[in-house]
Amino acid sequence: MTDPAGFVGQVFVVILLVILAIFVLVTLFRAIRIVPQARAGVVERLGKYRKTLLPGLNILVPFIDRMLPLIDLREQVVSFPPQPVITEDNLVVSIDTVVFFQVTDARAATYEIGNYLGAVEQLTTTTLRNVVGGLNLEEALTSRDNINSQLRVVLDEATGKWGIRVGRVELKAIDPPLSIQDSMEKQMRAERDRRAQILTAEGTKQAAILEAEGSRQAAILEAEGEAKAAVLRADGEAAAIKTVFAAIHEGDPDPKLLAYEYLQTLPKIAEGDSNKMWIIPSELTEALKGIGEGFFSGKGPVAR
């Protein structure tokens, strides 16, 4: 038969070994800590700050050291709900804000502030009201970059002691009251209509100027053409006169021929309706006398 006392002793030993193994596993589990990249772990020893664990494998003293929840060291983006802000001209605008910040000191973020995220939100709201409260509505709508810079400087300076660095602050939207929005839309429509009228007037003016310039250039070119044509005609007539004059002198015409040419020219002189009086030069009389003598020479006297 099996000895009951020995069996109980064996069971006790097994239980003791199991308890010891569990204790060892728990000890190892509490002693080994793996911190992921871009995270930081604050370690307290007997309730007092001991060190900040870096990413990787870390060994703690079991049951003495305690690691607090990990802190994210990456840059965080927090969008706060719209905040009502009163401007300098007593108008209430709703402003949406986005803050980009990063924890640079896990120890300060743990012990210098109870809730750094809530603190950043409240500080952003307060600073925003102080900055925008000194601006009127038009300045607030057109000075976003200036407001962003002022907010970032104030927040970064205030959160530096908390181990937080504020990288950027952006205003997502600035919404004025509905009545002001309607007035602004009417003003914008009126401004667009005014600019359209100005552009139309400028276009009409330029078209008129171009048309007048074109007419002037055309008149100038036409006058220049007529002047050149007149010059060419005068040159042609002068050349013709010179040619005729040269031909006459070279032919040395006698009075009979000249008289005949006078007679050929008289019908052309009488062609005009306004020719009421003819002036017959004295040379014509002498020429006609010569023609008469030429035709009737050698014949009897002419009957009178």
C-alpha cells in the first residue's frame, strides 16, 4: 500500500514547485519591460521618480520599481471644438483651432501638469480670446498668419515647463455671425459688379481708342497715297510738257502750223459749261492771217 504521508509530501512539493515557478514568472514579467519606439516610460521606485525608460528592452527591480503608462513622444494633432470669441468691435465669431504639439520631456509632462492635453486646450482658448479680442472683425479675417504666430509663441512659452513643444497653431475657420455674413456677401457681390463694370468700361475705351487710331492711320495712309499720286501725276504732266516742248523746238514749227494747232484747241476750250468768255491771243490773229494768205495766194481777189 502507498504511504499516505509520503503521497501528501510529494503533492506538497509539487505545489511548492508550481508556486515557485509562478513566482519566478511573475517576477520576470515585472522585471522586464519593452518600450516601443517613440514612446517613453516613467519609472517610480517606492513612489519616487527613478528614471525614464528609453525604447527597447529595460530591466526593473520587481515589486519595487513601477512603470507608469507610456507617453507618446510623436507630434500630436489636436482639433479643439469651435470657441466663441468677442472681437474688438463687439462681434462674436466662432473659431476652430488646431494645435500641433510634441512631448519632449516625459518626466515634466507627468509631474509638472496633471492633464497636459486639457491644459493645452484651455491655454489655447484663453490665448485665442486675448489675441482676437484686440482685433476687429476685418483684421481677424485677414490676419490669420499673424494670429497663428502669436498663439504659437505664447503656447510654446507656457507649455515649455510642462515638457511640451508647440510646433504650430492653425485656425481652421473663423465664422462671423449670420447677419455679418449676409452683409459681407452683398458687399462682395457689389464689389464684383463694380469691377465688372470697370473692366467693361476699360474694354469699351480701349476699343474706341484702337478704332480711332485705326481710322487715323487709315486717313494718314490715304492722304499719303493721294499726295504720292498727285506728285506722280504732276511729274508725268511735267515730263509730258517737257517732251512736247522739246519736240516743238526741235521741229521749229512755222506760223501756219501754230495757227492750225490753235484751231484744234478751240473746241476743247468751249467744252466746259462755265466757259462764257474766250480770250483769243493776238498771235492767233496773225496766224489766221498767215493761213489765209497761204490758202489764197496766186488766186484772184477775194469777194467782199
